[in-house]
Amino acid sequence: MALVDLVMPKLGESIMEATILRWHKKPGDFIKMDETVLDIATDKVDSEVPSTAEGVLSEIFFNENDVVAIGTVIARIKTDAAETITASAPAPSPVFQNTNAEIIEEEIPYQPAAAKASVNTNGIRFYSPLVLNIAAQEGISMTELENIPGTGNENRVTKKDILQYVSSRKGGAPVSAPQASVKEDVMVVPMNRVEQSVQTSQPSMAPTVYTGNVEIIEMDRMRKLIADHMVKSKQTSPHVTSFTEADVTNLVQWRDKMKKDFEKREGTKITYTPLFIEAIVKCIKKYPLMNSSVDGDRIIVKKDINIGMATALPSGNLIVPVIKNADQLNLVGLTKQVNMLADNARNGKLKPDETTGGTFTLTNVGTFGSLMGTPIINQPQVAVLAVGAIKKRPVVIETAQGDSIAIRHMMYLSMSYDHRIIDGSLGATFLTAVANELQNFNGDREL
């Protein structure tokens, strides 16, 4: 008999941990190769973990709802192989470096060298939302939190560290540095205003009593993650939103003319989304600062153009699949990527890596009938563009022969951007450039 380690798989470039949602097997159950053993969840998507060997599930090391670091052994399987112990895969490195940027950036936030060498530092430390919530509930100040020794990757404070600190403090015992443990490492969330987050977090209170005829609905896990992500975005970036409109008559008429032939030839439908993305990509090449992120007092300009597209799920939640290297795809390639990712999202088949690495986001609020919106930036990006519903309206047409009124297909565009680095002039100029790309669409274009 041999024992094979089943490890928490790598789920994407920036994902460092996952939550165990459900075990499909229990110790003593027989498992086939590639049979689903458990369901896991990240802050992006839910996934199934298949068995890497055929045999009997010998033991499991974590319970449901436990948060586990990538690369950690979560179970062992007894096989008939002759080897003594076989590891299914080495623990992957949680750090990803984007080499195609003006400044090399790690997917986890930058930390000064001093912070790595010492836990007690005057620089900014980064904490997971769980650690921050525990600190707020226990009345731990930011100064006190910064002096807690961490056993996580690069001395980060983990859940175990802060709970041990709280326990020691309540018991009146001197607080000692906890023993290092790789398994308890937690994902670091980029937050430029950690202290503000701790101060504004509400301590635990007695349940509120509601009067009148009300219905109380508990948020599901994804809605909680979305809520947390949106609040942190507002705390991180000073949002400014600019608006413009575009006459997209040529684009609408071209699509109406080509959509049947396109579907017949390519086997997929062409929507407006790839046409919008194509225009955005062209303008990002002209204004590369829109494709960046902020890291302390540094601006990281991304050379890869990865466009996220907000997609509605059957549950009513939103998820943002990412089209990687969108600038390297033609219209047919963009269309197939858009449709594939949208279908995977709606059917719950998105892979974790398909929701990471975005550098700019598009959201189509017009799908739901809205004329315009004020979208919230998808951190750590610096801008998100919303397109509204396309409506026929009478507008003034200026020609060499004079002005006239005509019925045109009009659409509002709005873009929220991070005012720390994107000024109103650049934001408005970029938005106008996208509108002009759509407005000047070549109606005689061939596929």
C-alpha cells in the first residue's frame, strides 16, 4: 500500500487560499481517478477538486468551511502502488510576477524591505479582511495590530496568530510569538487604507430587532464577497465618473447585416460586447495609463491588456471573467472568447484563472435597460467603463448642406476612474475616444 497526498491545487495566479465548501467523500470511501473529492471556493469562483489517484480515502485534515493555503495537503489516499508515499504535486509558489509591465509587480501588494525584515515596522502592513474584522471586534488598535508577530508568508498575521494573541491578552499572560505554520497562511488583500478599514469596521452587537412586516434574507457567500469588495474599492480609490454619448447607428446596422452570416460561418453569435471591447483596446493603446494600477506611491502600467467583462449569474450576482491579451485577438477571436466565458459563467464552469489578471473592466448596464450607470472600480484596476442601452432618438445631424434632424441609435457611456492618478482631463479624453471609435465604426467593414 502507498499513501498519495491530495493537495489544495493552484487556482490562479493571485489566489493563495481556498475555502472547503463540501466533502463528497469520507474516510473509508473508494475513489476513482479524477472523481470529485470535494468542492472548494475562492473569492472568485467555486471549483471541484478531483482525485489524483485511485484508491481508498485514508484521512482528511480539514473540515468544511476551513480556509486552506494553496499547496497544503488536505487528504491522503491509499493506493495499491508499491511506493511508500507519493505527493500529487509540489506546493506552487503563491507569488506571480508580471514581467510585461513598466514596473514588475507582484500580484500581492508591494511591501517595503523593512517590513519583510521586521514585524514591528512603521510602514503599511497588509491584512486579510478576516484578521481586520477580528481586530475590530476585539478592540485591537492599528498600532497594537502592527506589533503582533506573524507566522504567515513574509511575517503576515494569520487568523491563528491574532486569535492566539487575543486569548493571551484576555488571560493576562504575556504575549509570545506563535509557532510558524505554513498551513495557516492567509491571502493578503490589497488595501491602501488598512487603518481606516479597521476603524470603520463595526464591533459585534446584539441582533437588531425589526418591526413591521419584513423578510430577512441572509447574504450568500458570493454576495458577501461582492459587498466586501465594493466597500474596499470605495475606501481605496477616490471615484470620479465622466459621461458621454455616442451615435452607434453604423455599428448597429453593420451587426444587423452581418449577424446571420457570422453565426453561420463561425458557429457563434456576435453580440455588441466584442465590438465595445475592440474599441476599448484601441483606446488603451493610445492612453496606456488607463491600463494600470496603484501600488503605494508607484504607478504600475500594464503592458498586457486583459479586459474583464461583468457578467450576470442566474443567482443575480455578478462575476467578471477576463479576456486575456485582448489586443492580440481579432473580432472573431474576441467574439468566441466573450461567448465562451459568458456561457461558462452562467453554467458555473468558470475556471479560477479565468477571473484573475484583469487590467480594465467593461460592464453593460444596458443589458438590464439602464441608460447609464456609475460603476465601482474593480480593484486594483483604475477604471471601469459602463455602456447603457441603445435607444433610437431624434438628434441633430450636422452636414455640409446644413443641419437636419434624424432618427439615430444613441448610447450613453460612463466611466469611473481612480482620481489618485487619472485626472478628469485624461478620463474624459479616453472616454470620448472610445465613443468616437464606436461612432466612426466602418459600416462597410468585412469580417
